[in-house]
Amino acid sequence: MRSAVKTLLGLRPGWEVCGEAQDANEAITKATELRPDLIIMDYKMYHSDGLAAADAIFKVLPDVPIVMFTLYKTDELEFAAQLMGIRYVVGKEEGIQPLLRAIDAELNKRPLLS
């Protein structure tokens, strides 16, 4: 899935995928090193979860937007993510278009329109 998302994002004009991570620790390290404009984070990750990784990233990069893209979207996860500062949780079953809209909304700092 990560490979497919990377390929699709790379096709968008003006967008560049600067890195990818296999687990939470690598995500934190790469975010700190690469300082991306936006991070797409899964919830289920090796050794930790996306909320814990996002929390650690926000401590170093408080203004970087994070969009969560996960198979495990629930109301509880969305609530926890929003409390932490993640505005958009997109279910993988929703497809790529909602993810692209969430990314566009974050990069342009505007509300998401369905």
C-alpha cells in the first residue's frame, strides 16, 4: 500500500515524496531529518502506533500537518487524532480521492469539502 500511495502522490504536479518509513521510530527520525511539508501516517505500525509517532513528531515539528490514512478508522481514533492535532483521518477503504482532498486541504490550510 505504501508503494502505491508513493507512486500516486509522485504523479501530482508539484508534489514530491521526500521519504517513507516502515515503523514509528523510522517515521519520527525521518520527519526530524527531512522536515516535510506534510506527513501521511498509518495508525498500525511496527513497535508503536501512528498516534504515538505523531505525538513525538509534533514535539519536534509542531506545525507539520499529519494526515492519517488507515484501515482502522473509528470514531474513537478520529477523536484521539483530533485531540492531538491531526485534522484528517481517512480510511483506506474510502479510496485515494478522500486522501488527496485531505492532503490538498492541509497543504492549503482550508476546510475539507466532500
